[in-house]
Amino acid sequence: MEIGEIVFLLGAGLLAGAVNAVAGGGSLITFPALIATGLPPVTANVTNSIAVCPGHLASVVGSREDLKGQRGRAWRLLPAAIVGSVLGAVLLLATPARAFELIVPFLVFTATVLLACQKKLQTLIGHPRQASQRRQTITLQALTGLGAIYGGYFGGALGVILVAVLALVLDEPMKRISALKNVLSATIALANVAVFVLFGPVSWVSVAVIAPATMAGGYFGAHLARRLPNAALRWTIVAFGATVAVILLLRAL
């Protein structure tokens, strides 16, 4: 890997970590950055999943105050997160590379739309529907499992998706939902790593560059979150994601 590519990936990792800390969707930066360095889409996706894992773990530590009182809930959701993640990862590795190339532009576009509609989603899910405890538990497990399958197959904007599905069911402040999301994201990431390290095509040089950069970006991004204009940052990522989706689709056709 050339010096220019290393600097490029460092910048992408720093920005992605900061974006995840502020608004979510950082994988929409690191994934195309890896492709830009010449990695095939599947290898880029596998490498990206491993590289961002430390950032997810750091986010759990950073949100530990908002996890108080949610330990039981988190433990109950971990099996669905692990099983779903492994299924998604296995599906990725079992899917022909050509099929992934055709599917991933639409996944990027879907994640981008979710990010664009994040504010509206938060407004709509501010008052979850009243449901029995049993129905709430089943719904939460099912939605967590589906989100984990998505995260195992393609993790772009996973955090946005998890926040959306959790807030549909839980009557909790957004900061506590986000903290629970961090735990699930870290669990999904760790399950991905376990599968991809053993069976996936990984660019370890890229991982070594991006992983510490995402941690640093997440740390500083959390401190900058109070000052950055979230709307401007979100729409920049949305425009970037839409552009990436179009480029990937044209490349796959």
C-alpha cells in the first residue's frame, strides 16, 4: 500500500469515527474508501466490518452511564444479535461476489435514505405503540435479529437502523436507546470478526490503518458533537452515500 493510500484511509477512518459519534453512517465513508484503494467489494466489506469494530467497543465505554438499568435487556437481546450477525456474515461469504456487487448499491441507497429520514423517524417513533410485555419482547427480538442479519451482511449505517427499530418498541429517551444500540452494534461487530477472521478475505493492512483512526475519530467526534451543525453533516453524508450508491450500481452493471 502506497503512502497516499494510507493517508487517504487514515482520513476516511477519522472522519467515519467522528460521523458515527455525531450522526451515524460512518461506514458509508470507509466502505467506498476501501473500494477506492482497489479492494473488491466483498473484501472491502469484510475488511470494513473488522476495522470499525474497535470504534463500536469504544462507543460502549463512552455510553456506559446511559446503560445503567438496561443490563438485563441487553443480555436478553445479545443472542438474537449474535445469531443474526453470524447468519448475515455466512450469507455474505456464501453469496457469489457478482450477486453482492448487484445488491450492495441498493443497501447503500437504503442506508442513505434512512440517514436522510433520521429526524422524521425520531419524530415518528418518539411515542412507541402500546403493547403487551410479551408482544414487546417478541417484536424486539425479531427486529434485533433482522437488524443483525443486515449488519452481518453489510454493516453500512447499521447504527441508524438499530436506533430506528429499537425506538419503535422501547419507550425510552433517545440517549438510552442509542446506548443500547452501541452494545448491539459492538456485539454484531464482534460476531462478524469471529466469522470473517476465520473465513473471510481480509486486507489486514487496511484494518491496521483504519481501526485506530476510527477510535480516534470517535473520541474527538464525541467532543465536537456539541459544536458541529448536525444537519449539515448529515446531508453531506446523504449526498455522499447517494453518489456512492450510483457509482457502485454503474460499476456493477
